[in-house]
Amino acid sequence: MTTNNTTHAETPIEIAGAGPAGLAAAITLAHAGRQVVVHETHKEVGHRFGGDFQGLENWTTEEDVLKVLESLGLTTGFITMPGRNGTVFDPARNAYEIKSDEPLFYLIERGPGPGTLDSALLQQAQSLGVTVHFNSRLRHMAGEGILAAGPRAADAIAVGYHFETDMENGYWVICDDELAPQGYAYLLVMNGKGTVKSCMFSGFKQEKIYVKRTVAAFEQLVGLSMKNPQPHGGSGNFRIPKSAYSGPHPQVGEQAGFQDTLWGFGMRLAIHSGVLAAQSLLNGENYDTLWQRALLPQMQTAVVNRALFSLLGNRGYGWFLRHQLAKPNLRQLLCRQYQMTPLKRLLGPWATRRYESRRKDITCDHIDCHCIWCRGECCVHG
């Protein structure tokens, strides 16, 4: 006779979405012996990123992020480039050199190709017996499951190009509202490939102008050389939910709004939320309790940081860079900036009023939706 516990354990847990958050949840569940079925709407893992370079931040914990992933039972078998030394420019094009003994972030590649974060997580999940169905949209979740379907609105966009290049490995950033309103423009190069983008928090409808200015600036400042450039863009949704449940099902990653509101370095939050959601199902714990304890302080601090950063503008970026980047132990400084302090707790209500997610408006306001950043993203919100 089959017991209720055995029946429960043999019932597959469904996951909607095969991004890092969904796959992290699947891996955690599979490690515990649960059957898992992941449904991914696209034909391959990481479809919307297509070779995008991103930074896996390494400053919000004293322990290195790769060791953190290993401690969570997740693979680190993807290609990385430690981000130590780089250059940041202010609006006047003054250069500020970043020098760090420890990596501030790890440059990684996203998408379906070999060596990417997405492919490594997929391979680990499948090696543990996780079933992944591509071109499969999960429209109804009857039993236990996790929702990991990605961003629901655009609070920030990153638009530009992927390209081949003979430039040396490195990273460069420009803080200039004429290139990236309330955000930053960046150039990342690793192993003969590169990404150049404007990451903007406003002015979305002028994206083409900002991208053109960004490319021209990096050509002038660092000799940007692009071969076979391919346009690419993506969006990010930042919010702190009152609850990360949809009915009885946990929401993880950007579907819940788990992102870094300051600069958009949200992969760690997304992955961690997937692990926490899986643990909540395995242990019968309340998911809201778990993520609020583990993630909420950092997210609340990021909102305050975002509100303060948005006040700087072009007049303030130079001052900020002179006073912050010149200090030793930059990684430790950034870590402190992401810790809740009495002052930031006091500023919390003001920052929350100043920063409001666009989550409540999930419609695309671009005529015919021809924008690079929202193609294939906000068009699937309905």
C-alpha cells in the first residue's frame, strides 16, 4: 500500500520557466530526490539573452559568490572572467581607474551556447533527472509548483550590440545621463566577444539615440572595435512584493521582482530565490518568511541606493566617482553600501515613494512593438 508521503514524493513538481531562478529551484528539489518537470516557453534555455555578457556581482557577501553557489549545491561550471581592474568615465570624460585585489564581479555569458550560465545550470538539472520541456507554456498548475517566468514590466532597459572583436579583455563604464539616463553605459569584452549597451532607467523611447551616443563615446575613449555587430536589448523589473506567492505557488526571480534596484545586478537574488522556494516546498516552510529574512534587507537597501543615485545627475557623478572609487578595498565599500543602516532605514519611506515600479502597467507603450529591448519580452505579457 502506498502511503500519502510516498505519493506526495512521487508527484512531480512543475516549474514554469527555465531561467537561472527556475533551474536553481529544480536543482535544489532534485538534490532532495523530488521529481521535477520544467516548462520553458522558448525553444532553448536563455533564449532572450543570446550571448549577452552580464556581471555576477561579488560584493554583497564577504564570501566569494562562486563559493556561495557551491554551498547552495549549484554548479560553477560556466566560463567566468574576474572583474578586478577597469575604468569608469564621468560626463566630462574624466577617467577613474578601478583596482581591486578581489573580483568585484564575474563576467559571464548568458544564453544557450557552450560555457554559459544558463547551459551549465541546464546540464546540472538534467544530470540530476530533471525533465525540461522546451516550446512548452504551462497554463495551469494543479499541484505543487514554482513560477519563474521572468520580468513582467520594464523598470530599466539595456540596449546595444553583441559583437566580435580583437580588443583585449576588460570592462569600461560611463556615467552620463546623455548616454544612459539615471543609469550607465558599459562595454564588456571577453575572449574575442563583446557587449556594448546603454542601461537606462528612463527615456526608453529614445533608446536609439542613447545607443548611438554610447557607441560613439566608447569608440572615442577606448577604441571600441566591433565586427559583425548584432542588436540586442533586454528589460529588468525591480519591485519588492508584499508577498511572493501567486495563489499557493511561490514566484521566483524577476517574476517576483527580485532584482538589484540600484544597478541591475540581480542574478544572485534570482538564483537564491529559486533555492528558497524549493526549500519552502521541501520543508513545508512559508516562502515569504524565507525570502524576507534572506533577501529583503538587501532589496530595501538597494531601493534607497537607487533613489540617492537618481538624485546625482551629471553634476553629481564626478563627485561620486572621485570620492568612492579612490578608496581602498572597493569590494568592502560596496558591501557596506548594500547593508541596512539606521540612516538608510530612516530614508526607506522616502525612497519607496520616490521609486515606484512600473509593474502595475504591464502593457507595451511602443507603437507596433519594434523596440529591440522589448521584442519577445513585453509582447508576451498579455
